[in-house]
Amino acid sequence: MKTKSADSLRPFSSILVDGPERAAARAMLYPVGFTEEDFSKPIIGIASTWSNVTPCNMHIDKLAIEAEKGANENGGKAIIFNTITISDGISMGSEGMKYSLVSREVIADSIETVVGCAGMDGYVAIGGCDKNMPGALISIARMNRPAVFVYGGTILPGCITGDPQQRKLDVVSVFEAIGAHANDKISDADFKAVEQCAIPGAGSCGGMYTANTMASAIEALGMSLPNSSAQNAVSPAKMDDCRRAGAAVVDMLRKGICPRDILTKKAFENAITVVIALGGSTNAVLHLLAIAHAAKVKLTIDDFTRIGKRVPVLADLKPSGKHLMSELVAIGGIRPLMKTLLDKGLLHGECLTVTGETMAETLASTQPYPEWQTIIQPFDKPIKRNSHLVILRGNLAPEGAVAKISGKEGLRFQGKAIVFESEEKALKAILNGTVKAGHVIVIRTEGPKGGPGMREMLSPTSAIMGKGLGKEVALITDGRFSGGSHGFVVGHVTPEAYVGGPIALVKNGDPITIDAEKREMTLGISAAELKKRKKAWKKPAPRYTRGVLAKYAAHVTSASEGAVTDADLKL
């Protein structure tokens, strides 16, 4: 690989700051720390998602400073800037959650805006809460300037002093405690103790939920440094990761490596493989489709089915398993698992990474997990022999739906529909006992356009588990699920209710069959009856007609296409 000259390392900043006519631009940069010598260096952005909005991001200001040091020490001139974050955990179950998926687009757009306007030659993006990861990667794929993603790291587990069960708590523990408390399974005192002790400090939610899933997927894509996805948020390892990431962007400039050299179809197949093996979140489907769209790579929901037929689930991680991400960090993170997948012929080792090495080269010296560990299962004793992420079709989801089927809740469910037009109404019915064994809970008008914003249904699914109904009911929605959701759940139902998809036509008492083995979800009424209902259906009025939610609803595509906002622009 040919190394570039110093002048060629500044394809964008040179336009901004070189020459007498750019004196005003240089004058503006002296007060923020530039010296005369710095104008001959590549400008490296450090896109920080720091905020006290959420513990996932409360430490990222310190990580950004380390990334700045790394870039400066390797010959760049770093500029730290911020983008937004929201908190899924705080807004979950409220109207505020409608802004969650929207924030993915705001993050991508805002990073693109600053990097493009400021003439940055490359950048580091550091993310914590769920939408930070795909938002940053969408911007990286769009801009195609040398860039490295840094994951802010996982939180450590919470604990209750004197707890006889010695539980390792996290945010999902709290959501499930809500259902248990409503069902009189835990006392007021225990409920309060869980609430106050579950979140001990900085870092992203601790199971294989969406943040840890997407961090792992990004490492498998080759867009972060080795092991970035599996480090505790507050640790020397994470600080070092940030310093090395800043330096790595400058090295990418020297080597002429750009993100779309890395983000190939095979790289996305690697990411899907790792997500499946880890038992990751259904949100990975939505986000990887969106990142691929930005990278101009053709990826569809059918690719998840194709790959899922040959990749087993091996990680015994929450929400459906026993262990937390911090425990996986302690035994070596995801690298030994990736090495095993490579050795089994399930990863494309030739894929390039941000290090300049191939995936196989970065894994060559990886040591296996200790023999005593029980988190990652052997290939001959998998948790599930094929993917837990099951793409369903049928007359209820002709354009696809995404089920999360661990196998623990069974592979087939048949029941009677109980229909709700919002998450709040469904949650109330679960907690007050209206929802009973044998029900298929249908939560609709929660899709990308209809919500708008495609809220996550962690509150209802956690209430179901807390009420002891995990194997007794199923839940389907045109919304989506938190990475913390488990049970017999199906989301991303397309077409969504707002545009007249079949889910809009379901009535209370209708028979619904979900068959994970046949990959079908069927509404048990005749085609003639379905046609009759469709003819009588009327499109609901939009819930928002101004502001960001209205703009989002106007532009967003179907969940089966990644819910992107720049696919069908009329220019």
C-alpha cells in the first residue's frame, strides 16, 4: 500500500485554510488552539456524543480528549465537536421514545454537517447510547473520509448490598421489576432497591442489547480497532483505545484507506455473522440495512435469513441468557469468538479493517477463551443451531418482519389477537390483567411513519416477563424492540399499519399463527375477508404535522429497507 505525501493528507482542510484568500478562516482558528504550524497538518475531527442526558454518554468528554491526543501525537490537528444523544432507557414507554430512531438520522446529519463544513480530512466518532453507533457509521459511510469508530464501553453491573441472590442488575432488571411488582411478586422495598442500584455509573446498558450489539457489529465490519467493542466504559483499556483511534485516522490518511474500501458486502456479512453468534438485538437488522444504504452496498433482510441458516447462537448473554457484557470483557471480549468463526469458515478473513490489515491478520494472534468459561458455548453444543433473528413473511407481513426467537419460548405460537393502537394502551392492559395466556398482543400504528419514529417495546415485553407470561403470550408490532426485549416477540412488521399494511386490518379475536421454522406469520382469515377489510380501511390522520417528527415521517422508508430518510428524495 503506497504511503501518501504530507500535502496529499489534506484534501479538504487545504481548501479551507491555504492561501492568502483564506486568511479569515485561519484567523478564526487561532483562538481555538491552532498554531501557524498546525495549518500544514490534516484536520481530524473528534465527534463526541458526550452528554449528561444518559449514563451511557456521561464519560465520553474524557474519551474525546484522549482521541484528540492520539491524533495530535501522530501528526494531525484535532478538533473536538459534539453531536446529540437521547436516552432510550429514560424515554422508553413515553411519547419521548418517538425521537429515538429519529436521533440516528440527526446524529448522522449533524456529524456530516460539521465534518463537511469544517473541511475535516478524517475523524473519530465516539458513541455510547444505542443510536450513536449507527448514526456515526451512517455519517462515516456517506462522507467516505478516513474515520474510526470508538465505542464508549459497557457499564458494570449493579448490585444490592446484602442481596441473598447476589443478582447482577442492569436497566432491564428494572423494567422487569415493574411487571413483577405489579403482580405482587416483589415487595415495595425490593422494587425500590432495584431501581436505585441497577445503574452504578457510566457506560452503555450491560447485556447484549442494542449498544453492545452494534459496537460488536462495527468491530466485525472492520470500522473500529480490535477489541473496541468489549471494554468497560471506565477503564485504562478504553482510554488507550481512544488514543490509538485518533492516531489510526492519521495512519488511514497516509495509507489512503477510506471507509467504503472497508464497508463491502462481505464486511456486512461478517457483521451479521457476529451479531447472530452473540445473540444480538433485532435492531441490528434495521441499522445494518441503513449503514449499507449509506455505503451504497446492496443488503436486504433476506441476507439475514441466508447467513442465519449456517451460523449458530453461541453466547449465553442477557437478555435471554445469563451473563453481562462486562463478564465477556473479563474473558477476552469478542475476539476469540471471531477467531473461532474465522477458523470455521464463517467470516471473510480477507476483508480490510481500519488498521490497514485484513480481518484475518488482526485475528492471527488471538488466544482462545479460558477453558473454564461458560459464556461462549462450543460449536457442538450451541445455544441455538441457527439464527435467533428470524425474518418472517406471510399474509400478515408480506414485506417481512423480524422475530427474536431464542428457542426458549418455543418455535411456534398460535393465539387470538388482542389489538392496541399504542404502546401505552397495551402496557396498561398487560399490567391490569386484561392480557391473558393465549393472546397475541398486536401493537400497531407504531411504525416509522405511523408512530412516527418506530418506538421500542421494552416496557410491554418486560411487563410480560415480570407478570410471568413470557411463554404464554406473543407480541407483534410495526414498531421495534429494545435489545433488552425477550420472549415470543415479532417487530418491524411491514408494510406498517399507517400505510394500510395487513397489521392495520387485524381485529380482536382473529387467530394468528407465528411459525419460526416455516418463517411465516399468518392471520387466520380468508383472502376475501382481508380484501373486504382493506377496502373499508381509512388512513389515520398524522400525529405530527410540524417539526422533526413530521419531517421524519414524510421521508422515512419502510423498516424492511432500514428506515432511512434519503432513499427517495425528489431532487
